[in-house]
Amino acid sequence: MSFIFQLIKLKIMRVYINILLAVVIFNFISCQRGENLEEKIIEEEQISFYFGADLSYVNEMEDCGAKYKNNTGIVEDPYKIFADAGTNLVRVRLWHSPTWTNYSNLNDVEKSITRAKSKGMKVLLDFHYSDTWADPSKQLIPKAWENQTDITILGKLLYNYTLNTLSNLKSKGLSPDIVQIGNEINAMILQGENLVWPINWTRNAFLINKGIKAVRDFSKNVEVMLHIAQPENGLWWFKDATQNGITDFDWIGLSYYPIWSDYTLSDVAIPLKTLINTYKKRLMIVETAYPFTLDNTDSANNILDSNALIASFPATQQGQLDYLNTLKNKIEEAGGEGLIYWEPAWVSTNCSTLWGEGSHWDNATLFDHNNQATLGMSFYNSSKD
């Protein structure tokens, strides 16, 4: 009797083992299929060219009363207007702890990324590493870090801030697709009021690499971009950066405004191609713009005036569109993969900037002075081809 029970027990154990083995094999196959499916989805989502818009000002403009109209004159959510036109990438700037504005802080950025993702657009997050505008003439260290002279500690602060910010966004389902380590970092990052030249590359490379490492530690799927103002500056900057150990990045980002560049629209492909071929990185123009008029609708002076005009590209809506299409062709000719229009929604309102009331960009947005989408907005339609 005991023998029979043992035999039955043994058979039950064999059945159990077979079932367990079947479950393991099924899960393994399912996992493999899941990974293949995920890879297939990622493959299908590959974008051959980024048609981007920096929409950092939108939340503020709407709070100031701005209403945006599509090309038929219907008031719509500006993010919908851009998405419907074909925009596939939204760039958003982030300041560390601005006290002079309620915008471009983390809360505002979360709102912007939420809006972009809800319309199916990818996101480029632009860390300025400052409490205010960072650009070639100013790389002002955040006030919270200004008394820190120990480069090791400063690097840790930058690393932790970058990683914690990204982790915070991820916890809310708001991870960006590309992260920009600094904004127009022609000069050394994290400086005082007066820029120090020449660049101390030991310090600069250490800090930039800390930012890059934070992104890499956060996710292998988020790409890293380094951003320089004007192609001619990209030529020397990336040479010096590479020689000093800054190599682990995916994208070369450039601002290109013909009014301030050594390269004309007709020959700008030359430096772009040189950068791509030399460093084997992807390249995108992350800031550009062109006026659709020279009229100024408010008391804030327009930055892009008649001096910004290019022969055969008048300050008209058609001229604006032609400029964008021509620049896109030049970028593609060089092997580049994207163009982002800087602040195409910075329309005129009764609110003030640091420099005056209204907008300094109202003649160079992608909305006319009645806030209706200009012909230039149709530039994004090419992403649907």
C-alpha cells in the first residue's frame, strides 16, 4: 500500500514538474516575443528627420491671455496646432531655480512635456544649468551652487540635479527622448557674472561629462545632445571638447541664425557636413527663425529686423516658409536629421519680459499679428510625406 502511494506521489511530482517546465518555456517564449515586439515598435517609431518647435513660452503666453488660431482661423490648443501640422519634436528649456519668473521651472516643464506627449510628440529637454538665460555671452551658475569652488563637489551637484530631475519626470511618465547638457555652451559652463576665457577644459570637460553620465545612468534609451551657437563655433568647440575627453554624446545641436553667422544659407551645409563626418554624431539645428514681417506690433523691439533678411527671402509668410524649406534641404544635404524653430509661439501680449512689454519675436513667430498660423507653419507638413 505504501508502495502504491509512493508511486502515485512520484507521478504527481512528474506532472507538476512538466507543468512548471511548460510555464517556464511559455514565459521565455512570450518574453522573447515581447522583446521582439518592443524592438519592432521602436523600429517603427524611428524618425528620419525631426521637425521641431521650441514651445517653452506657450504656458506663459496663454496665462497672459494669448489665444492661438490654426490656419483656418479657429482657436485651438497650440500644441494641437503644431501636432496637426506635423511637428514631431518639442523642445523645452529648464532653469534651475528662477525667482524672477514662474515659468521654465520644473513645474512648468512638467506641464509642457505633458502637453507635448498627449499630442504624440517627442521631447527634447534643455538643461540651462542656470536660474536664467544661458547663452554664448552668459553661463551664470545657479545661485544654489554659486559658493561652491570645489570642482568635485560641483560636479556631484550637477550630476545629482540632472539625475534627480530626470527621475522625477520618469515617475510621472514624462521622460524626455533627448537631453541637452547646457544651452549654447560656447563658453565654459557654471561661471560667474563675467565670463572667463580661454576655456579651462579640465574643469569644463569634467562638469559636462558629469551631466552626460547622469543621463546615461538614468536610461540607455535617452539620447544626449551638446549645443553650440552657430556652425562656425561648432567647428572649434567640438574639436577642443573631443580632445579633452568629451566624446560620449549622440547629437550635435546648433543654433543657426544667418544674421549672426559666418555662413550664409547657401553654404551652411559645408560646416554641418564637416561636423557630422568628423565626429560621427547625429546633427540637428535646434534654434533658428525667420521674420514673416518687419512690422512691430508692440513696444518691445524686434530682434530679427531688416538686417536678418536674406536676398530672395523677403519678410513675408512665403519668405518665411521658403527659408525653412531651404534650410531643411541644406541640413539634409549635409546628412543632418532635424530642425527646431525657436519660440514660434512667442506672440505679443501685455506681459513683460526682462527687457520690455510684449514680445521681441512677434514678427518671427509662426503666428501672424492676429495669432493665426502663418504659411510658415506648413513647413511641418513635410513630416507627413
